[in-house]
Amino acid sequence: MRVLHAAAEFFPFVKAGGLGDVAGALPRALQEIGLSVRILLPGFPTLLKGIEIRREVYWWPDLMGGGPARILQGRSPDGLTVYLLDSPFFDRPGGPYEEMGDSDRKFAAFSWAAAHLARHGDGSGWHPQLLHCHDWQTALAPVYLDQEPGNRPATLLTIHNLAYQGIYPGACLPGVWLGPQVFHMHGVEYYGQLNFLKGGLQFADRISTVSPTYAQEIQTPAFGEGLDGVLRFRKDSLVGILNGVDERVWDPATCPHLDAHYDVKLPSGKKVDKNMLQRQMGLQEDCEAPLFSIISRLAPQKGLDLVLSNVDYLVSLGAQLVVLGSGEPLLEAGFRAFAERYPGRVAVHLGYNEGLAHRILGGADALLMPSRQEPCGLTQMYALKYGAIPVVRRTGGLADTVVDTSEESLAKGTATGFCFDEPSSWVLGEAIGRAVHLFREQPRTWAQIQRRGMKQDFGWHAAAKHYRDLYASVIGGM
Ligand code: ADP
Ligand code: GLC
């Protein structure tokens, strides 16, 4: 089976969140089970530098008013065939989603290039049977494919986060090379505006999202971000497939960022990593203090305001908190203020730091993820692997990957973390209290839960097989 992926992020070159991790790992996992998989990415400077370019596949004098553009073919350091859309749209400083007033054309151009490459092949004999699009930045590709007559490949659109849709004024339509024939309620139109994701949801042959629970949730008004109607309409074509963990990158037994390596059989290195983390972050070097952590985009979706109202409580319990994140200025300021109020107990690093993310999970006893919505969530799975027990809200992929500690789950031997339902500070506080109590009063049970988490198999192979079967059924139905 030949499958072309299209995504706006690709670990380790471009990553704003979990999408980068998925795009960096899934194609390879699919290759390992025998598929021919390639990926189209935007030609961001870090990719043009990091990918070994072999040849030019297509060239256009002007792509959507962005100037001359071309598709280049190359190879990633681990041998994946990568196509890059080299265009002035992507040759800019800043993050991948830096807004410069033309994001509509920038990602429409990317979607259009994906559709073109998928339909016409790469000119040297590789012709995909299916185009797998990720998120709104690629969601117009199925629309473009639909607009041109003739045979086309099958399409799958994966929703990594419904909160981001790519919504622009209706007047942008001609600029993205679409005509009025698609500007209606069964097309790209959304309350008079142009909605990339909605277009993809209407035109893709199949839709997937990144956990079974989120696949159900998004069909309800509470989680549907205004598109629950469309998703209910397409529910027979919608499936949830849980993401995996790239064990080449996230494994405490080999992680190059840790001071000491450890695993289930020899867990003692974690104590060293805790001590080193406390030292590095200016926390009191106290192995008895339960060390909670946060590694997150500081976005409203993540529910971190609930943590802010629990920091005093957490410190009063003798616990410590380390935060790595960036985003909403109010949340940044809130955490910074607590670090000033509680030196040695609360430490905050604002910004993005891949190595520190690994060291935090290596050293922390627990991870807080009180998300209001979480399509899948990768950080809690990384935390489980690193023996940092997750404290999570029971939603989306968090509900699918963490089992709450209760008398029943302890008896059954299934507990892996602490879960709560209601998104309130009080209820999160209760979960934090339960965690601290167990850490202090029942250290053996704590260690058992920790070990169980470390043993969970979240490798990509299970998801890869799911996708393979899904691809086969879509291609078979064409
Ligand atoms: P989302 O994609 O919604 O941000 P996920 O849990 O799926 O949430 O993935 C987040 C990814 O981004 C993880 O790999 C996590 O380690 C990483 N991450 C988030 N914030 C930071 C940060 N400030 N520094 C380093 N890595 C971060
Ligand atoms: C999104 C979601 C996150 C998910 C990630 C990868 O950014 O917010 O829950 O894990 O995509 O699918």
C-alpha cells in the first residue's frame, strides 16, 4: 500500500506540540509493517537544512500569490522519503504558525501541493493510493482533489485538535483558488466564513481522530467546537485511533537527556534524576518531597488555571512543583509569581525545551494534566514510561490511557494514575491530595503503580495496524 502523509510539523525539525511527534513517528511505524509511506512537509528552514535534498519534483512560477514554489524530494536522517514544499511562505523566522496575515494562503498552498502530489505522483513512478492529511493545515487537500475531474487517490483526515480549524473571512475564497461552488453549508462555508477543517471533514473519504473517547466526545456540542453537527453527520466514517509513543525518543533506559538511566528492573536511577532535576531547577534537594510536574503548551484547553488555584495547597502539603511551558501570558505570569513566592518549592521554566522535558519526566514523581479537552495527549504516556504518575482529568485520550487508583483497581492490579471528572480546582485538589497521601503513606503501593505504568505498551505498532486496516478499507471502497 502506498500512502502519502501531509503534516505541518515533523519531529525533531519542527514541533509545536504532539502533532510533530506523531508525524515524526507514525510513517516509520507504518513502514515497519510493510507499507510504502512518504510525507509532504512545509519547507521550513530547519527542514530544508536537515533533510538531504535529492531532486526537484514540481515547480510553479507562483503558488497562491506566495511567489515561486517547488516540491523537493529528499530523505530524512532515518531514511524516510520526504517531500518539502519550498515556498517563500515558509521561509520565515519564528514558529510554524507565526501569523503574518497570509496563513490562509500559506496553508491552502500546502494543501493544494499535497493534493497535486497525491493525484499526479512524484514523476518517478511513486503514486500514492491514499493521502493521509493531518489537521486543518492540510484539510483543504480533499476539497481540491474533489474539484478536479478524473481518478483521485483516497483521502483520510486525522483531527489532532478540533479547537484549531483555520477560519478566515469568506472573501479569502478566490485567494485560495476555490470557487463559489464549494462555499455552502456542505462545503467549506461556516457561518459566512471559510473553514479549512470543515471543508476537510466534508470532503475526506474517512475521518479519524487520536483517541476513541475523543471520537465520541466531538460528536457532542460540549466538545464539537461548532462542528459536532458535521461530525454526527459523518459518524459512520469517523474512527478514533490512539496515538503511540516513539520509544526511540522516550525511553528512560536510553534517554540521552537523563543523568542516570533506569527501567522497571533497575529503577534506582530515577532517584538520581530527581535529585539532579531539583538541583538544576533550584528546588530544595529533598527526596521525601513529592515532586509534581507540568510540561505543556499553556493554552486554555489544558486546564492549567485549575493548577494555579492549587499551588498554595500543594506547597502546604510539602510537595514541590516544576513547570515547563509557554503560551497564554496570564498563565505564564501566574506560574512565575508562584515561583517567586515559593523559592525552592516551585520552579518555572517558560519556553520550549526538549531536553528539559525529558529531564523533568525523569525526575518527577507525578505529572499534572487537568485538561478540559485532550484529543489524545502524549505527555501522560511519556510520564507513564518515565515512572512519573499522571494526575489527569478523565477526558479524551487521558481517559483511554490512565486508570484511576481505587480499591477496585488496586485489587485488580490495573491502577496507573489518578483521574478526576469535574473540571474544578476543588476536585483537582482532591486528586493531588490522594496522590500525596499515597506517596507518603503507602510508598510500596506507589512504587507498584509506577512500575505498572512503566510496563505499559504504548508503542506505535498497535496504531500502525489500525491505520493499515483503515487505509485498506478506504482504498478497497474506491
Ligand atoms: P499537545 O499536542 O496538545 O500540545 P501532547 O501531550 O499531545 O499535547 O503533546 C505535547 C508535546 O509537546 C509533548 O511531546 C511534550 O513533551 C511537548 N511539549 C509541550 N510543551 C513543551 C515545552 N515547553 N518544552 C518542550 N516540550 C514541550
Ligand atoms: C493535539 C492534541 C493532543 C494530541 C496531539 C497529537 O495537539 O492537543 O491531545 O496528543 O495533537 O495527536
